[in-house]
Amino acid sequence: MIHQRFKSFFFIFCLFLFFLPAQSQVITGEQLFDKIVIDPGHGGNDSGASGSISYEKDVTLSLSLLVGSLLKRQMPNIKIIYTRDDDSFVPLHERANIANENQADLFISIHCNSILNPDFFGAETYVMGVHKNAENLEVAKAENSAILLEENFSELYDGFDPESDEDIIMLTMFQSSSIDHSIRFSMLVQEKLKETAGMYDRGVKQAGFVVLYLTTMPGVLIEAGFLSNPAEEKYLLDPNNQMKIAIAIVEAVEAYKIFFEE
């Protein structure tokens, strides 16, 4: 047990050192805002959360493609990069690599929520940070569990266990210098999802997501509603509502671009 704890801490510490140069760059108004990575959660043999008639991987792909299409129309000078644009499985570390190698200015990971209690509903947006309660921890564990489907995941993540409370909590010990920008964008996302898409605002939250930790730019993970809630699942599957959600996210990006370039 002691060896495993040390190994997990060592893994996180090494990642921190590896990404420190990129993360420690100060974001200034001199930088251009011209690249966005859109990350549809799950895919392929990783279906993610499920509702009575839907899988998270399908809803997230549909929403992500809509967001990308609208962004290309509204902001033609910005390059849109997808971590996946079909029903394929992309490991978490590869999703982060796509964003890092393209030197993206913003990373948007789109997901749907699920919980045993079918009464829960609403949208929430996460940034990398310290768990505030057990619910945040469970969400992070659920999303991080995708690494268990990766080949040689134990070697790739050097013993990191996505089902271990301890490992995920240690992941949150190191904060990116872009956290303020991530929080600002997440607040805009929640505001627009409430105003434009009419979704219940569950707020901005912090938790230890591997895909956010490994990226070196401002980034958020959007949980766009609960598939475990029958009414919200129906809402999320409606193409008109998907368009409202996509428009809300694009409006948040437009508002964030102004803040970024100030």
C-alpha cells in the first residue's frame, strides 16, 4: 500500500514537472485566440453514461459537432480541432496531446452526467481543481475510468488508479497557471446554458480530471445534463435543444475571446 501511494505520487509529480514550462507561461493579451480543441467525451467501446435509450458517447459527439460547426460559421478565423469526429475510442492522454501539440488556446470537453438518483438535473461545468464534495469526486472517477479501456494503461499512467479516491485527490495538488482563465470561461458557459438553453445551473465545480490535468491551456469539462433523468434525457436527445446548447457554448466562447484578448 505504501509503495502504491508513493508510485501514484511520483507519477503525478513527474507529470507536473514535464508540463511545468507550458503551464507556467503567463496568458497575455498579446496572444492570438485562434485555436480551439473540442473534445467529445468517450467513444467507441467506451459508451460513457447511459440513459434509458441513449449513450453519452453519441450525445457528446452530436453536441460537439454542432458546436464546431457553429464556431466555424461565427468565428471563421479560428481553427477548430476535434479529438474525435466519429464513434471512435481516443485515450485520454491522446486527447490532451492533440490539444498540446496544436498549441490550442482553449480546450472544451463535452460530456453528459449520470447518477443513481433520477431526480438530479441540470448542467455543470468543471475545471481542474480540488474536490469540494464527494459528488465531485464521483464525477471525476467516472470520467477518468476511460483509461481502464486503454491498452497498457497501467504502464502509460504509471500505476495511476482512476477508481482510487487517494490517487485522484493527489492529482488535484498541482494547479495550472491557467486556472483563472478556465474558471472565467466555465462561468460564461454556465451563464449561457442557463440563459440560452434554459438549463438549470448547477454551477462551476472543481475536480481532478486527467484530461484537464494533462492539457497546458485553459480548459473545462462540461456536463451538459443528466441522462439518468428521464425528462432531461428526452431534452438532450431533441435536435432543437442540442442546437440551443451548442449556441450557448459558442456564445460563451465569443464572450471569452473578448476577455482573453483584453
